[in-house]
Amino acid sequence: MHEMAIVESVVEAVSGRLDDGRVTRVVLAIGKLSGVLPDAVRFCFDICTAGTPLERATLDIIEMPGRAHCRSCNAEITISDGIALCDCGSADLDLLGGQELIIKEVEVS
């Protein structure tokens, strides 16, 4: 499960920027096409934050949709996986979003 390593990296990145205080909330944006499972991240979060300034912090996850631009008809479409077709039938797509894994917000008390 690579989500454990991802959460460990998030904890390290946030902890490394703290001078003092405890983190009360972390908001992550995870793209539908990133290959990262939000439920697995939630499962790993409490384990990885134990004994750190993030212990007992709330984790909020914003799931970002997959988006693509069709080169054939210029439409912007929402996609749910890496194998997608535009409504026009074309597979000639430029990926615009959905691969993100971003620390969007951190609240500290």
C-alpha cells in the first residue's frame, strides 16, 4: 500500500514547517486519476500521525475530478479513469487535471 508512504511524506512535510504548535486540521486534494485511494489515506493518517504534531488532527480530503480536453472537438470533459473517450468518440485527449496530490490547507493551534 503506497498510501502509507504518501501519508508519511505529508506528515514529514507539515511537521518540517512547524515552529511550534499542534496541527488541528489537514486538507488534501487527491485527484481521481492519481492512483491514490482516499479511504486508504484516511486509514493510514491516524497511524502515521501518532506521536507527531499532527496527532489527533482532522483529515479532510477533496477528491478532484479527472478532466481532459478533446483535440478533435475542443470539448472539456470529465473522466473517471485513464482510459477515456470524448462524447464525440475521440480518444485524442489532453489531460487537464485529476492527477493531483496536494496539501491544500493546514490549521495550527
